[in-house]
Amino acid sequence: MKALVSISVLICIFGVAFSERTFSQSTASATKVDKKQPSVYISFDRFETVTSQDKRTGEKRSAALVWLRLHNNLSSDIRVCTYDGEFTLTKKLGIKYRIESLWDISGGKPIPPTILYTFPAIDFCREGVIRSGESMPFSVRRSVLVDWSRIRINFQYAWEDSLDVFYGREPEHIVFMESQKILTRKDAPKPAPRSH
């Protein structure tokens, strides 16, 4: 019986050592594909105005969208939270994003970012994979972009376990793009007037 317990302990120790070694090799081997770009970043793609019809009322509505791309510039895959096209006017797959305020350092004490908008506003999502050197397009409503804000996307590296990230055993990684980079473009659509 003692021999069986000793063998079990050795197998556990070997398993932990092997998993630690594999984890270290995975993280150490991820390098940039294009040395001139960040490892993960967002870029502007285009503006688009989309019109749809409300199924209940038959009323047509339009929305100005900003199309962006999330780039994986690593030699390893990354994972993001995606949602089905049923939540959007374009009916296309998207990436879950937040709009948050920038750090406010105008006063004596810095104020951290505040979440202004989350899309979609659901707690669950489907895991999407962006392969090494590839990108995924996604759209953001122009109406939710305001001055002094940024678009934020959470992602995780391929070697990280989703549950470990969810329960805080792995760090949460973010990438963002400041809204000013979009709002100050000459071809940027003006915000729609707000209804009262």
C-alpha cells in the first residue's frame, strides 16, 4: 500500500513539473509576427450606415457603425469573447466590447476609468479564436463613442485556461483604442441627435 501511495505522489509531482515546463515553453515561444506592430492591437477599418426594419412595428431605423479590426500579431493564437450576429444590425459575428472613460487626472486624485457601455450586455459569450498573424473585424455603434473614452476588449492567450481567467487565477488582458482616433477622422459621421 505504501508503494502505491509513493507512486501516486511521484506521478502527481511529475505531472505538475511537466505542466509547469510546458506552460513556460508556451509563453516563452510567443513572439511578434511583425516587429513594428504591438503584439495585440485594434485598427480602424471603415464607417458604414446600416438600415434595418423592426419586426414588431415595421419601422425602419438606421445606425452609423464603425468597423474595426482586432489583430493578433503573435506567433500563438489568442481567444476573445464573441457573440452571434442576431444581436447586431449587420447580422454578423462580433467581439464583445466596452466603452469606458479615460483616466481623469485633472483633479488632485486620479479617477480610474468608468464603464460607459457594454455590448452585448449579456454575461455569457462564445469563445472566438484569432489565429497567429490574423485579425477579426467587429463593429461599434458610432452613437456610443464619446470624447475622452476608449474601446476596450478583453482577450486571453492560447495557453491560458478560460476558467482560470474567469476565476482570477490568470491575469485579465486588455487591448484598447481611444475614441478620439475615430472621432477626429475627417470622414467620421456626425453623432445622431438624441431624442428626448
